[in-house]
Amino acid sequence: MFMYDDRGSEVIGKNKEIIRDLYKKYKEWILDYE
């Protein structure tokens, strides 16, 4: 995980299943931007 300023972070990895599980667990934290 690479965290930067108040805009958020990036999650990068080789195992997409682990990243998918993180997304499912924390998707309510993701803001909708237009």
C-alpha cells in the first residue's frame, strides 16, 4: 500500500484476490467523484 496526501492511497499487488477482498471490505470508504 502506498499512502500519500489527504486524497488517499494506492493498493498494488500481484494477487488480485487479496486486493479484491480489500475492496469488498472497505468499498464504503471510497468516495464518489464526478
